[in-house]
Amino acid sequence: MFKGILIEKDHSGYRATVQELADEQLPEGDVTVRVSHSTLNYKDALAITGRGPVVRKFPLVPGIDLVGTVEESSHPGYKVGDKVVLNGWGVGESHWGGLAQKARLKGEWLVPLPEAFSPQQAMAIGTAGYTAMLCVMALEHHGVTPDKGEILVTGAAGGVGSVAIAVLSKLGYTVVGVTGRPEEREFLMGLGASDVLERSAFSAAGKPLGRERWAGAVDVVGSHTLANVCATTRYGGVVTACGLAGGMDFPGSVAPFILRGVTLAGIDSVMAPRELRLQAWQRLTTDLDLDKLSHIAQAIGLNDVVDMASQLLDGQVRGRVIVDVN
Ligand code: NDP
């Protein structure tokens, strides 16, 4: 038996509780992992609270991230004792996830834990941090170099935002954060932001084009914020869109794209190909300051996860949440 969070939905409602689970309940897979840590991401919080339609199969163990040690494997790439990381691939949505002491997965979903990181550090990064790295790599891919100008990061005090600021500043970019929590200004400046702007400046309906300011952007918010970010991006600039914390709509116009040659680059971490994942994790070993990472993350236990999920969706959680499942 092992402990895990189970989400159930039946005649008595939708609930997530910590339960004793049996090995026989684990789904099919060619690698069984003894999980040491998982995390709490925005998507996990939607799944746990039921506030978003994330769970596609009940009952389900949530958790889109995990790190642990291989306990059994019939996959040629992994042997007992290997340390592995998993992010996405529908795990924690349609396949039992990381918020339990054991998981059974497809070997092809796993990546080796980079030697540079402890299990806790890998989860302090987690899907949010690896997605932040994918955003930075997309900016680079489209030619946004530090000399091009300021990079805007929305949802700055959240998981993706805080890692994005830390990475961008280490790479020499001038980074401006947008937050709804002015009390986090010092935290964001400590991560490397050169300025911090108020969320309300971006969250209402704006004009199709505004004063050109950003050479690039990492947007986790969507909706009016994304439209306003595109409208204020400089000629030839690049906006990476990875989130919907403010809404799934995109009430913008094509003006920034057809009049200023702005590129809107979509970022998906869930189905990202293995090569790109390996590259992103490798880049994190050199481009993320571990000292900053320790300020970004806090650790909780399995029993705290359900309460923390509501707080996270209410925008009250700073940075990243590591879950020690043992
Ligand atoms: P967090 O909850 O940690 O951070 C989100 C941040 O967005 C909050 O901290 C807050 O920042 C800001 N925010 C929250 N609500 C609103 C709102 N209504 N309007 C404007 N800003 C808001 O989540 P994550 O960083 O883990 O994820 C951020 C988004 O990215 C989510 O939508 C998530 O689903 C998505 N995501 C997508 C991935 C992909 O593969 N495409 C992978 C990972 C995440 P502040 O307090 O500073 O304003």
C-alpha cells in the first residue's frame, strides 16, 4: 500500500482526498517509480478543486510532475535505481500522476534527473519552470537577444513567471514583471526584474495598438492581458503565450501582427517532443541560478495540497510549490 491523493466524482460529488492506495490500482506502464517529490501547478490546482475540466478519467491521482527512483522497469532505457523526472504527457489528467508515493508510467515519457539538480530542485522547477525555459528558448529561436530591449513577464509572482524572470535576467535580458501583488515587488526585483508594473495596467480592454515598448514577452495570463501585451510589443518583437490564468479568450486584433510584424509564439509543455524537453532541462542546469530557485520554492506535504490548491487559484501563492509525498 502507498499514500496518494485521489480525485473522485460520483453521486456524492467531486472530491480530492489523501488515501491508502494499492499497487494493483496503478495504471498500465513499463516503469514503476517510487516518487519522492511532486509539485502543485496551476493545472493540478484546477484538477484538485474541480474548478477546471482537467481530469478526464475518474478516479485519478493528480500531479503533472514527479521525481523519483525506478523501482521496476521493462523499458530498455531505464533500470532499477535510476533517478527520473516526469512532466506532462497527460499524466495527472488522464493517467495517474505524481501526487502519490508510487506511479506507473511509460518509459518514453521520462527524462533522467539532471545531475546538477537534487530531486527537490527538479520539482522547484517542475512543469512551470520547464515551461518558462521553453518560452525563453522560443524568444531566442525568433531572434530576441538581450540587446533588442525589454522583456515583459506577466503573472510574475507565480510559478512560470518567477522562473522566467530568474532565467531571463541571468541571460542578460532586461526584464519587467507584471503583478497583481505589489507587495511582491521586492521579491521580483531580487529575482532580477528591473521594474515591476501593476496588473491593472494590462487587464482591461485596450487599443489595437499602443506605444511600442517590449522586445519580447512571456505571457501566462491570456485574455485582455495578452492582447495588450501584443499591442505594446515593438516592431518585430515576439510574444510567447503559455497560460490562461486571466482567461482563455484572446480579445485582440491582428494589428500588431500585420502592422508591426509581431510574432505570437504558442508554448506547450505537455506534448513537447522529448528532444526539446531534454534541451530545456539541460539549459536550466546552466541558465537558472540555484540560489534564486531556493527563494522561489516552498515545500509542503501531501496533507496540505488540497488547501493549497484553492489558495493557488486565488492568486495567493508565490513562486513554486514542491510536494514531499513521503
Ligand atoms: P501560478 O498560479 O503559479 O501563477 C499564475 C500567476 O498569474 C499568479 O501568480 C498571478 O501572478 C497571475 N494571475 C492569476 N490570476 C490572474 C488574473 N485573473 N489576471 C491576471 N493575472 C493573474 O500558475 P503557473 O505559473 O503554474 O501557471 C501559469 C499559467 O500558465 C496557468 O494558466 C497554467 O495553466 C499555464 N501553464 C501552461 C503550460 C503550457 O504547457 N502551456 C505549462 C505550465 C503552466 P501575480 O500575482 O504576480 O499577478
